[in-house]
Amino acid sequence: MNNKLNQVLKKQQQQIDEPEIEEEDVIQLVGFIIGNEEYAIPILNIQEIIKPIDYTRVPQVPDYILGVFNLRGDVIPLIDLRTKFNLDPIKQNGDTRYIVLKGEDNTAGFVIDRLTEAIRLKKNRVSPPPETINSETGMIYGVGKRDDSMLTILKVEVLLKRDF
């Protein structure tokens, strides 16, 4: 009994010394790779993540628009982020995924090279975009700092903005 009491007291003291992180202080993201860089988007903007499916080409759209695909009756544009980010295209493989993002007015699918992980990041570990990037119109929300790496957090509304 004495051992259990000591464990409970130790746990209580630990909670006092290290208060739990409040949910408002944490950003939940999904990480993914495009080229050699890791990016992330807020998890709440993700409608779903799917394996590649057939899509239909659409004429007279920018190169980064691959076409449209049917997702349970909804016709959704498919955007290749490699092309949008001015990277050389690659052939889709077993790691390729479509992330379907939803915003206030738009929904679109984005081709990514590979998913990484779900990420919980304290807000104080997110820096604003570099000064060389226009934070008002740019697609970068901020740069997340982790113990061993950094990742670029993208603005979903800017990604979903229709410019075609």
C-alpha cells in the first residue's frame, strides 16, 4: 500500500511541476512530403486522404491542375503540388496520396508524394513566415520547429483559392 501511495503522490507532484498542455496551445497538423521538403496543414481542414484514383483532364487550365475526379458524387479539382511548387513531376507510386481539403467555399484534392505523420505542435514553436515572403498573400502560414527538423505550414484557404 505504501508503494502505491508513493506512486500517486509522485504523479500528483509531476502534474503540478509540469502542467498539461492546454488544447488551445497546440496546433494539430498532418505532415507530408513534396520533393525533399516536409509540409503540414491543419488537420481540421482535411476532408479525407485517399489513394490515387482515376481523374479526367480538363482543357484550358493551368499545368498544375491535373483535372477533376469524382468523390462520392462530388466533382473535385485535382492539383499537383509538385508542379504548383515548380518542381519536376514524378510518376505516381505506392506512397502517392490525394489529400482532399475543404475550406469555407471550396474543396480540392492535392497530389502529395508521401504522408509523414500526424503532428501536435505547441503554438509557441511556430514562427511566422520569413520576411521575404508576403505573409498576406503567400501560402505559408508559418514554420514549425521540431526537435530535429522544421516544416512549412501551409495556408489552406490560399491553396484552395481558385486562380483558374
